[in-house]
Amino acid sequence: MEENIYIENQKELFQKKYDKWRNVNSKDKVERQKILLELEELAEIINKIDVVFTSAIFVRLAVLSLIAKNFKIAKKYFLKVIAKADYLKKDIDVLEYAYRGLGDLYFEKKKYKKASEQYFLLQKIQDIEELLEEDILQMTTAMLNTNNQKYLKAAEQLLQYLFVEGLCDDKMDHLFSTQANNNMGIIKYKQGKYNEAKPYLEKALTLYKQRKWDCKNISRLLNNIADTDENKPLSSPNK
């Protein structure tokens, strides 16, 4: 009983210190770092009883740091949450935020393989219907930049959902449709599914021209497809 009261007091103190961290001027790095160390010390105590509580606050702290472009702090606390993944299976929302947040961090730094690793883990625990269309587009953009067949397959499944649900109509959102068709075409091309890639790339080419964007890459892929067929694949689908 006394231990429970003690832990609850520590949780209240943890929340207060987090609120204090939020209110400290971002330029006062010394004070903010001091509070972070105090939070970590308290977390060691609280985690014996309630990992979810500390993880939920750490992930909020990481998200705020990511928004502020403080990538080092954001990465540190996203990883702290992910390290507790086995304890968060009943409170999956916290883990979802951590995977997505760390993936977004790597994506912003153009570290697409690392971003894809986090997005792949996110996809395994979150229903696709809960993902925003813009999130799916970003996730698939990271994955198609890896040339990793596991990630390409995952990206294909994500985009297929958008097309099946009718969310890629260029009359609804020209920019989104342009990017979705481009991504799906490249993904299928890199999988060696050239006949399936062709209509998406042709649609993307049309939409690219309407926006007066550079079409060289799409045109190159279509020219490659024109020189082969499904029974005579290119030497490498990643070229």
C-alpha cells in the first residue's frame, strides 16, 4: 500500500517536471537538460510499476522535440519508448506514436532505410484504416527508396488500399493522385512487375506533364518497359 502511494507521488512529480520542461525557454538548454535527467531518474522508479505512464509522456516529449527540429532529443526518447515495446502490447497507441515519430524523423533526414524499418513495424501493429492518406504516401516514398523487396511489398499493400478505396482520384486531389500513381508505378517496376507498373507510370506521366514537372525518370522507366515484356525481364528492376 505504501509502495503504491510512493509510486503515485513519483508519477505526479514526473508529470510536473514534464510540464516544467515544456514551459522552459527552448534556448535555456542547460535547464532543459537538467529536467530531462531528473525525468529519466524518476522513470527508473516508476517503470517498476507503470511503464505505460512514463512511455506516454516520453513519446509526447519526443514528438514536441521533433516538431522543434531537435532531432537528437527526439530520437533518444522515441528509442526509450520502443525499447519497452514488450510492455506496451496492451497500450499499443503509445508504441504506434513512437514508430511513426522515429520513422518521420529518419524520413526528414532522408535516411529512408531506417525510416522504412520503423514504418514497417508500425504497419504490423496498426490497422491500415487508421493511417492518414498522407502518412501512407510518405511511408511508401521511404520504402520505394530502399530497393528492399520486403519494404516494396509492404508499400505495394499500403498503396493498393488507397486505390481500392478510391482515394487516388486526380479529380479529388491532383497532387496526391500524381504522387500515388508515381509511387505505385516505381514500386511495381522495382518488383519486376513491368506490365502492372506501366498503367500507373503512364498515369503519373500525364499528371506530371499537367503540373509541368520533370518527367525524365518516368519516361526512362516506360522506355525500359517498352524494350521488354513479362517473359523477358530487364537485367535488373532497380536500374
